[in-house]
Amino acid sequence: MVYDKGGSEENKNWNNAKIYSLDKVMKPLTLHDKYIRIAQFGVENFEDGFALSDEMKNSARFGALQRLVKEMDIVCRNAYALVKKNDKEKILDFISIIKSCSSKVKDCARNVTNQRDNKQHLVINEEMFSKVLEIIESLQMQLIIPLNKAELIMGAEDEEMDIADIRQIQEEIFAVE
């Protein structure tokens, strides 16, 4: 039931698609940028990097990658209900790729005992770590396309921008006087 400002009832269905898409897709996608920065640098803000040890940064990086992969899976599963019918298969492909990445995350870091202090230290396998992060970043970029087609990001008329327009903006921004 929907109530108008006067409090009377109307027989209408709630349309929660916008609320759902904002809460379950767009908000987490915004957080992905934070997780990507932490996965790359160990901190979100440049200044914070001076206060943390390399061990703490590695731990934060690995945790951010784990969170990023899991959150991307959740976002894709939530987006499945929102995208157009012809894009649902693409979302299922994304979920399959994420599942594969998820199985590789454990190979991105390992605990090593330091013989001097006999303490465990997390060591990042940079090659594997970078590959998983790159795939997830690519999927995030590709996910925007079906979300945009479903008009969850921009209106349909704003769907594409001509590369010439982008180059013109770039030239205006970087113009040397």
C-alpha cells in the first residue's frame, strides 16, 4: 500500500528498483574504488602510508583484495536482476570469472616465518596479486555497460560519448598557454 501525504491509501505496488539498485549495486561499486586503492597501496590516502609498516600495508592490501573479489561477486549477483534480458548471460559470465579469481586469491599471499624474530609475516605474491586485481578492475569497467543500458547509471541518451569529444575535453584541460 502507498500512502499519500494526506494519509489515504492507494492500491499501488511499491517500485523499489531504484532503491535496490542504489543500495545493492551503486553503493558497493563506489566502495570498490576504495578497496582498489587499498589493494594497490595498502592505504586509502597517501598520508596514511607514512604511519604504517610494510607488514600492515601488506595485510591491508591482501584484505582489500579479498573484500574486493567478494563484493564484486555480490554486486554482479545483485545486478543480475536489474540488467536487460540480453545482458543477463554477460553477468553470469562475470560471476564465473569472479569465482575463478576467488579461488586464486589464496595464492596471492602467504605467511612466512622470519628467522631473526621467529614471527609470521605476510608476503604478497605480486604477480598473482596483480593479475587478480587487474581482472576484477576490468570486470568492474565492463559491468558498467549493462548497468548503463538498464539506465541505472545514466539515461539511455547519454549512453555513449564520442571519442573525439573526449579528446577535445582532454586538449582543453591540458592546453598549454
